[in-house]
Amino acid sequence: MKLKRLPTLIFIAMLLGVLAGTAAHHLAPDADTAKSIADHLSILTDVFLRMIKMIIGPLVFATLVSGIASMGDGRAVGRIGAKAMLWFVGASVTSLLLGLIMANVLTPGHGMNLPLPPADAVSSVKTASLNLRDFIAHMFPKSFVEAMATNEILQIVVFSLFFGFALGTVKDGVGKPVLAGIEGLAQVMLKVTNYVMAFAPIGVFGAISAVITAQGLGVLAVYAKLLGSFYLALALLWAALLAGGALFLGRGVFSLLRALRAPLMIGFATASSESAYPKVIEQLTRFGVKPRITNFVLPLGYSFNLDGSIMYTSFAALFVAQVYGIHLSLTQQITMLLVLLVTSKGIAGVPRASLVVVAAVLPMFGLPEAGILLVLGIDHVLDMGRTVTNVLGNAIATTVVARSENAIGAPDLSEDEEDEDIDSRDVSTQGAGLGTSQVLAGK
């Protein structure tokens, strides 16, 4: 399958998924049958996500180690890391502020005035894993093999940082063949990624059809105001992210957006940032971002820069307060923003991360934790928006850091991407004429 056809095929798969899911939902004689059909359809998505998980660990390790080792010295790593973290913090603050502002302006929960739930009412969201001590300890793997086996991305990143630094100090001696082998592994894993991405439309079809089969299109209307408000807030966050990217990339930010069509659609349909990760790496490389930047900044972003998820935490917390008619003063909201800014950095690798953060923060401000139950029914639809925003935010962050390092070369328009119409004049700063093999080698 030609790569240029992938976005079109994914879009077609989404439409077919809506049609098939709607038909199955209406033809099913009862809810149990519909759920059974949905379970069978979700096998397609489960298989695709399993294939993605199969390649994530080796891909992150190989690309991150080769990226660090190719930088040459620790000062470059520190400089690039500092730029990335500065962007991450700025994006996080922007996301939280927009979430608070939009929740106050649109008031999606206003007027419901639900009675407070019983004191012993609890949600199914587990918050025990969300505390600073456990998060810091969990960052460091007991075993690299265990981290790879369980796909603990943050632990793989930490080990890869140590390994990449060490390899960079000996790469001109005994480390040279090791570095060559890891760079070769990165290229092989990118090729494997192409094969796995061929199954993306099938996985997307399964994801969309399963959700609609089980819940019907009505799931979108039940919480129409909440969904509309949140997606409007996400649209403003997209505008802010693109505006920030335009400060560094100019009109090239729109070329970047076009190049990211396939990974954005994959992330939206599957509600999984991991599913889009391999394709983001590939598209950033084709866009001209040097692998030494992509391979370092992107894994960090997936661990610390989840813009859509961060916005959701502040938006959902205010929604719960409005539903129960609990007024939060401006001081309390600012305090909540600061708390969320810290706690949101510990959500990498936590199942249902955004819900976990919200459920953990609500009691701190006198809000019932069980309020999170109000959004569980449509959380998958909300998660689709959160995920696609996370993917966009990390891609822009990586490209901006690359631009600040003069590490964006000429876009690769070879073979399947010739019709992508990427205007290299907007983004090219050096390295015109680099071929794909040279780019992947970090030259």
C-alpha cells in the first residue's frame, strides 16, 4: 500500500466504521447482543494495537540511543533537552489555562444541579498509582528487559538516556560497531513500522464500529454540550499550538500539519497516542527534521508533554464543580491549575491517565471523586480528541526544537510522498539535498 493513500484509506475506514456500527447497533435485538458484536469487532483494533506495542519498545530504544550518541557531547544534549522542557512547560500552562477559561466561559455543567453523591460513593478509577514518590521511583527500571517486556515507555527512555550518553563517549572506539548496529536497528524498525501501518485502516474500522455498535450514535448526543464545549476548547488549543509553531516555522507549520494527516487520523480513531508514534517519526523525518532531534525530543514529549490530556484535567474538574453547583473562587482555580501542572507530569504510562489525575485532584478542592462517573460514558469520544491533540503537540514541539537547532533539512519528496506538496522554502534551513539514507544516519 502506497503511503500517500493511507490518510484516504483511514478516512474511508472511519466512515465505514460509523455505517457498520450504526447498522449493527440497530439490528442487534438487545444490548447484550450489541456488546457481543462490539467485542468481536474490537478484535481488529486489539490486533493492530498489539502490533504497535510490539514495535514501540525497540523503536524508542534504537531511535533515542542513536539520536543521543550522534549529538557528540553532553552540552548539546543538555541544550536540546532544556529547550524541549521549556516548550513542554509553556504548552502545559497554556493547555491548563485554556481549559479553565473555556470551562468558565462555556459552563458545560451549569444548570444540572445534581445532588451530591453519597460520601462512600467511589469511581472505578484507581488513583493510588498517582503520587510523587511512586512516580519518581517508577521512572527508573529495575530491569531493562522487564521495561521492554511491559512497554514501560518512561523506563525505556531513562535507560536509553544512560545508554546513549555512555555510547556517545566511546562511539569512536569500541562503541563504533555498537552505534552502527543500533542505527541499523532503527532503520529496520522504521521499515517494520511501514508494514504495521498497512493494517491501520483495519484497526481504525474496528475501533469506530465497536464503539458505535455498543453505544450507538446517541452517545454523541447525550452529552452534546460537554462534547461540543470540550472540542471547541481543543480547537482553540490547536490554534495556539499552530500559532506557537508558526513563530518558528512560518507557513511551514501548515505543511507540517498536512504531513501529519495519517498519524493524526490514526491517533483520533484509535484513541491511542502509541498507535501514532511510529508514523509521527516517519513523517517528521520526511518533513526534514534530523533524526538526532526527533529521536531525542519525541520520546520525551510522549512522557511529559500531553497537551490534550492536560487541558482535559482542568476542563473536567470545573465541569464536575458546575454539575454539583459548587463554586470555586479564582484563587482556588489558580491553585488547582498549579496542582494539575505538577500532577499531570506523572501521568505517562498510567492507565486512563487523564481520569486518574482528575479523580485524584477533585477531593483536594472539596469536589466529589465520584463526579468522574459523569464523563465515563463518553470518555472514549473525549479521549479521541485528547489523543489527536497530544500527537499534534509533540510533533510541533519536536519540529520547533529542531528549527531552533538549525536541524531541519530539505523535505524528502521521494517515491510515495511526491504529491504531498511540502514547501521546502518555508522550513528548510540547511542540508538541502540530503537523501533518506543520509537523514536516517543522522548526517
